[in-house]
Amino acid sequence: MTNTATLVTTGGKKVRHKRKVEPIYYFFLIPTLVLFTLAITLPGVIGIFFSFTDSIGLGEWNFIGFTNYVALFSDPAILQSYLFTFGFAITTVIVVNVLAFLLAVGLTARIRFKTGLRTIFVIPMVISGIIIAYVFNFLFSNSVPAAGSALGISWLETSLLANPDLAWLAIVIVTAWQAIPGTLLIYIAGLLSVPGDVYEAADLDGASKAQQLFRITLPLVAGYVVINVILGFKGFLNAYDIIVGLTNGGPGTATRSVAMSIIAGFNGGDYAYQMANATIFFIVAVVISILQLSLTRGRNTV
């Protein structure tokens, strides 16, 4: 119980009564705040501080101001990682949401075995990303080139992962394969919340299935679409394990994400420099979170 106030009318007068905070409230709140502060807030503040130094992660360091931040915006490798990360995130969000929405429409229709099909479609969600990446690495490196040679498709005869122009496509495919189930579940929940009598009225008015989809279904689940797009975009910006398992940022640095650049810098002695990179990336995430709140405020999505 929180410390709130209520208005009670007594003898024609409104009297404000404060509720007492139960001790059990602090029993759960304080340990959580302490752990969150020690594990997340404090390391984050320390990291931001060291982004203004020349520290390599240990030993002596000197305060150098905004030097690391200025260098970031003139570093082609960093700019390339941001370009790849945002391009990958935007493309994957579109692919995932389009396919997940179409699957959700199909799995909420009057078809047989839809419960079993839903179970099958969500299986990729429970498999580790790195395991999925290694499995698809084998497929793209061996099975797909063999199929390309057998079918006479020249651009498939070599591994997509070794092609700097197409490696990103393989990453999008694998990431989407794992991300679609979670998005699918949210869309199914949204579609099941739409009253059935709405579609019955549309049928009586002679609306086609396509008209019902674009003029009834999409507007009524718009809140779910916004949530999936924003959450998906934020998640794909942090892409790491699948990229490591597929290309490890290659060929060259063609598929190196921002998260990979940050972690590689920590291991390579560029601690302060990559902390500045992580700080910029954190600001980007905060901006996207604020955008999410502004877009979803007032929408009834649950």
C-alpha cells in the first residue's frame, strides 16, 4: 500500500485522510532499489564519467573532456556501425511486423489445428540466439551454396555470409526468424480483443475481407502495431549474439553493430573511447523510449 490521500465527507466537510504505508512495501522496495543502483545505475554513472578520460580500463587516467566524443563523430568505423545498426533495425522491424501480423491474422481465423500451429510458430522464441546463429551459419555456409549450385543460381553458390553486400540479408533473415514469435503473440492478443460483431456488421454491409483488414482490423489494433514497432526497433538496435554467431561483424566490418563495437573496444584497450560511444547509444535509446511513451500514451492496448 502506498502513501496516498483520500477525501472523505464528514458533516458536509471534506476531510483528507492519509493512508499509512505498510512496512512490507519497504521490504520489497528497498532491496530492489539497492540492487538496481549497485548493478545498473552506479556502473552507468561511472562509465559516463570515464568517457571524459583517457582510461584504458585500468591503471592511471587523465581527464580529457569531450575529446572522445569529438573523435566519435569523425571515426568512419563508428559511423559505419551506426549506419548498419539503424539500417538493419529498420529493415528487420518491417519484415518482422509484416510477417507476424499476417501470421496472426491467419492463426486467429477459423482454421483447423490453429492452437497447435500457434505452438509450433512460437518455438524459435525459446531457443538461444547464439545457437540459432550457429545453426544458420552452417546452413548459409554449406547447404544454401550446395542448393544454389544444384539449381544453377550463381549468386547462391557462395555463402551469403562471405559477401559484404549480402551478409546483412542473412542477419535479417535469422533475426526475423527468432523475433517473429514474440511479435506474433502480441498481434494475436490484439486481434482476439476485436469484437466479433464488428466483422458481422461489416459482412452485412458487403465489405470484402481486404476491406475489413485495412478499414477495421488495422485501425483497431493500431496500438499493438505501435508497441511492436517501437519495442522491436529498440531491441534490434542492441543486436549482438546473432551477428557474432553468423559473421562476427564481417566480412571486414560490413556487419559490425554498435554493440559489437562497444564490446570490442572494451577488450581492445579503448575503454574510455567506447564508453563515450555507449553514452551516445544510451541517449539514442532514451530518445526512442520517450518516443514510445508519446506514441502509446492514451492507447488502449491491453
